[in-house]
Amino acid sequence: MRQIVLDTETTGLEISQNHRIIEIGAVELINRKLTGRNFHRYINPERDIDEGAIAVHGISSEFLADKPTFQFIAKELFEFINGSELVIHNAPFDIGFLNHEIAKLHENFGLIETHCGVLDTLALARNLHPGQRNNLDALCKRYRVDNSERELHGALLDAEILADVYLLMSGGQVDMNINTNFGDDRNPSNAKSSPSRISSDRPKLSIIPATRDEKLLHNKRLENLRSLSGKCLWIDLGI
């Protein structure tokens, strides 16, 4: 399964006022693991940037003056995201801006949704945590993702942080310190812990054997697995 975690920064909030994308950042996940591949471009919007937007992302018109316009990065972007599932926080905002940019092109790329699936992590978070704050900073705090480098919003950094949050939020394992190997060491839960010795004085653990009914259910489950894939290693090993 190929997923692209994506974020954008813009000149302002309203497409109706012809606000434009000025930065796109995206990271690749395959089978829920970061691959190290990413897409990151700054874009000249050919218009002024709202002061409120600059206060959020810190990107100025002067910085973008020598950057390419969207038409010159569109093909490369589509090649990177095509056929994937896009993972975006508040997806309608970013998808709306991407489609707004596409509509200005001479090439008929079609809507983003015709090339990619879309998963909105804000909707997912609201479903998991109704009535709570579910912006990216709040989710980082809830899932213990280190976002200390995030003084200002930035598309690539936010995409990397969102990837960590999404994997934790959708994986169901958030409280135990397990090295999940997301390919990133910002999350303390990903750090390898030092080995510790178990005291020889510790009481022996009780062994609770499975009941006959539990064994039957276990075997039935293994047979179901074998019927789906044609093999089951646990059966082959006699486990």
C-alpha cells in the first residue's frame, strides 16, 4: 500500500480570493513505513502573500521571487503522487487549493481525486477524539510526537510530523514504548532503549494453558488464514 502524506502552505485562506500555493511537502509511506522518498518544492504564486499567512509560515514574496510557478512543478508532483492514497490533515483545504492550481494549467490533468485516494486525518482524529482539540500540535502532544522543531509551519516538516501522528493514530499502539521503526528518530517511542536485566529473585510467571475450546478456535483461525493465502506458517510448523 502506497500512501503520500502531504501538506501545503498558501498565500492566504480563500480560493475565492485567488490565493495560491507557495510550498508543497510530501513524504512516502509504503506498507506503513517511511521510505525516505519525499517531494518538496517552493512555488512562486505571482501575487502578494497575506501578512497573517506570513506570520504562520514565515515565507516572504522576496524568498519566492526566483522560484518556479506551479505549472513547472505540476508534472513532477503528479508523477510522485499518482496512484497513491493522499494522507492530509484537513484534506478539503489542501485538495481545494491543488485543484485550484490545476484548473489554471493548460494541460488537462483532471482533479486530484481522479488520480489519488484521499484520507483526511482531521476527520479521523475527530472520530477518535470527539469534542477535543485535533489540530496537528494537539495531536503531537496526545501521541507524544516531538514537534519541538516546529516554530513555524512548513510543508515538508508538517508532512513528516503528520506521518508520525497518522501511524500512531491509526495503529492503535500509543502508550507502550515500542520501537516501531518509522524511519524517524524524532519520536521518543522510536528510540532504542538500553537492555535491562530481570532480577533472578522475580517470582516465576504463571503458565495458563489454553482450554480445549480456545485451541479449537485458534485452529479454526489458522485454517481461515490458510484458505485465504494458500499457506499458514504456524500450521506448517505444527504450532
